[in-house]
Amino acid sequence: MTAKQFKFAQIISAFVIAIAASQSVATNNFLLLVIVVAVAAPILFWVRSQVKEVMADERDYAIGGIAARWAIQVYSFAAVIGMVALYSQRSINPFYEAIASTLAYSTCFLMILYTLIFRYHQRLKFLADKTAYAAVGILLIIVLIIAGIRLFSGEDDWICQGGQWIKHGNPSFPAPQVECRK
Amino acid sequence: MENRIKEFRTKLGLTQEELAKSAGVRRETIVFLEQGKYNPSLQLAFDVAKVLHKTVDELFG
């Protein structure tokens, strides 16, 4: 298989996943998306293994590094400006605060992740001590657990009760727009 | 970086594609190398020199 054919397969996979994602959202059936991704990922890995020619070399990796750094900087800069603008306008539309929070958290997460990966490749990669690898892994898991608890704990959220959305704690975002059927 | 990759490659009758394949890189990298628009790693310099049966010094010196 050639690199061109592999890229074509990638585009087809992206289309199929996008269709599954839109269907999942429309029908509120996210199992469909999980199944499609679970099937598509190993197929793509297998197709990738069939490509015999060089897909990327040191020049691509160097350019990729520069592009990634620029992308992070541009995203962070735009997200911070967007966050400030949306927070300042939250009295107009309460949804702005939720969007601003998402931008703020995603920017912080992206920067932490970038720093961790950068430090890993800068220093720890050259250490023979395996505990350093474990330390980075544990740190990353702790960060993910904290983020998960914060996001999915159910504190400061809207609860569906008796056909109405009822405040639980002090959510920073308005009640969901979907119909409450419990 | 000025180099003589193109000169030695054509002398051997190799195409850019063939040189790229032997050196384990993409053809575009060879194009940029020959144009002096890309400074290769030491490893790639050695790989290209080996394919062309030259020393790194002969290629880039």
C-alpha cells in the first residue's frame, strides 16, 4: 500500500467517524460513536502497518514540532482573549461563562500537558532511572483524576427531577436545553 | 547548507526517489537537501553519504 492510499483511507475514516458523531448527537446514542471509533482505530493501525514507504522523516518531525508549538501559542492566546471577552459579557448571555470556563480549563490543560511532555523529552528521556518515568506517569494520572472528579463529580450541576431542571450547588452555567423527562 | 549531493547522485545514476528510499527519508527531504534549504541531522548526513559511497566531508565540506 502506498502513502497516498493510506491518506485516502484516513480521509474516509474521518468522514465515517464524523457521520457517526453527528448521528450519535442527533439520536443521543453515543454507543454508536464508541463502536465506530473502536472499529476504525484498529483498521487504520493495520492499514498503516501495510504502508512500506516512508511516511514521515526527521524533517517532518522538526516541522511538526514547530507547527505544534505555534498552534499551542496561537490557541492559548486566542483562548485567553476569548475567555476575557466572554466573561466580561456574561450578563448578556449566561452561556458565555460556560464557554469561557471551557476555554480557560482547556488552555491550562494544554499548557500543562505540553510542559510535561516537553520536560520528559528534554531531561527524563536520558535518565536510566525508571522511577522518573513512573513519576511522570503518576503525575499525569493524578492531574487527570482531579480533572475528572472536578468535571464529573455532579457537584455544582443541574439535576433532572420531576420534569424540571433543579440546581444542585452553584452551577456556573444555565440549565440544559434538552427536555427533562424524569 | 551548500553540498554536492545532487552532483554525486546524478553521477551514480540515482533518482531522488531512489536516494530517498535508500536513506530512509521522503523524496521532498532530498529535494530540500539538494537545494541547501535543509540542514540534515548527523545520522541522515551519514546515511546519504553511505548511499552515495562518499564521506560526509566530501558531501558537505
